[in-house]
Amino acid sequence: MRKDWIKIKNYYISHDISLEELAKKYKASISAVRLHSSQEKWSELKKKKHIEIEQKVEKKITEKEVDRKVKANEQHIELFDKGLIVANKLLDLYLNELNSNKKRKKLANAYNLDFVMKAIANAQKGQRMALNIDKEQSENAEPEIAVIEGLDFDKI
């Protein structure tokens, strides 16, 4: 009975099997399997196939990692945007209270203003990092914030 050497070769290339095991599986003589393997360079083909598979796996892993980073980055941008919205509302409340005629002010004090300004600065810094703006800027660099003197609205 004539052997299908293309089928045998393809099985050898795509499976982790020795030539001896292959000969047994396809009921062929070991010398015939070795002869075909040697003439057609099955070992080299098998190595090339394994390299191709490893490269495909590596590419898929890289693509998944990139997708994961993109999703995380999008989420960070969304959170920083929300943080800026909250900080903007706090600033509006601060200004409304500062402009009111009330003597006792609950929000309008230097501590709260400093807190809101730091929150804005951190959100801006996070957005710029997530959007890959200012690549060369150090992650630990603090943005400059002007110090406000007193609580007098005219001095702000």
C-alpha cells in the first residue's frame, strides 16, 4: 500500500512527535520515514513552523496588551474629565459664596481653595499623561500654582 508522504510530513511538522513514533503511527518503516525526512528537510520545516506559531502568539499577546492599555487609558481620561467637572462645580460654589454678602463663609477659605486647585492640577496632569501630552515632563513635577493672598476678593 502506497503511503501518503505529504500527510505524514504535515503531521510531523505540526505535532510534537519523533520520527520513530511517526513511523509506528503510519505503519511505515523507520528507514523510509528518515529518508523522506532527510530529503525534504522536515526538521527545518518543523522549526520554521514553530517559529511562525511563536511569532503569531507573540503578536496576539502584544495586540491584547495594547488593547488593554488603550481601554485603561480611555477610562483614566473619562475619570479625569469627571474630576475636572467636580472641581469646576466646587469652584463655582466657592465663588458664589465669596461673592455673597454672608459674613460666615463655609466653603470660601484658603484651605478649600488650595484643595480644589490641587485637585484641578492633578486632574490636568493625569489627563495630559493619559493623552500622551508633554512626554518629557516628569511624572512627579508639580504644576505651579499662584498663592492667593488673604480672602479679600479684590486681592484674588
